[in-house]
Amino acid sequence: MTDEKFRFSCELRVRWSDCDVQGIVVNGVYLSFIEVAQSAYFRNLGISLYDPESRRHFDTATVKATLEYLSPARLDDLLTIRWRVARIGTSSMTTRAEIRQARADRLLMRAEIVNVNFDSVATAARPVPPDMRKLIETYEATGEIIDLDDLPGLDRLARA
């Protein structure tokens, strides 16, 4: 799961509710941290993942999560979460994340998550829309964020 080409990152501070009695982040909380980064990634691209209209076009559901814990995060640590889309299949996206202690730039955890584009009405996976694929692939390849008005299908969605 080594992949150092991350264009996107966000920061968050570890709260008391994230920790066990020793002040160490509980292992399951890392998935919440990754979800924060995923939401911020799409917000950066102009997409609100939680808007009901947007979800009718593109909505993620996690089908596989592999996390590798390397060092503990602790209460009040400032964390940098790096997140990227590594691959887009027909209906799935493989994403990668790294969580680092911001001050020391120490790698604490890395993850590979597989999501599908989920149709909650049909309760089934559906293909990743071509406009969403283009938005993500362009950003991952070049760092350019395409204006949603230039992508039919995304131009009508709520903006983040």
C-alpha cells in the first residue's frame, strides 16, 4: 500500500472522544478520520457528498477497508490526513490514505479503501458516472479542478 502521490490533505486534531483511557486513538476511529478526508476531498472538487441530489448521481459505500497501524496517535495530536483516488473501475474506486502526526511528519497509519458508487434506492452498485470519473482523474493526474459547469451531469448538483 505504498503510494506517495497525494495531491490532497486536510488536518484535524485528536479529541478526547477519539481516545481510550490511555489517551491513544481507538483503532476504529481512524476510519472516521478517513471519512473526514474523503468528504473534504470531494468538497475541494466542488461536490457535496452528503447532499441528497448529489447522492442520486454519485454516492459512496465502503466495501473493503485495509488499515495498517504503524504508530499511535494521541490526544491533542494535530494530524495530517492525505487522501487520494488510486484507481477507478466500472463501479468502484480504490482510495488510499495516510495519517501523519503533523508536527513531526511521522507516518501513523496507512489505508486502502474500496468504495462503490451506490444506488440507495436499488440498493446496488452502479457505474461511476463519466463526468465524475473525468473530474477525479483530471485532478489526480494534473491537480486541476474542472469547473462543474463544464461537466454535464455535475453542473446541476449542489456545490460544496
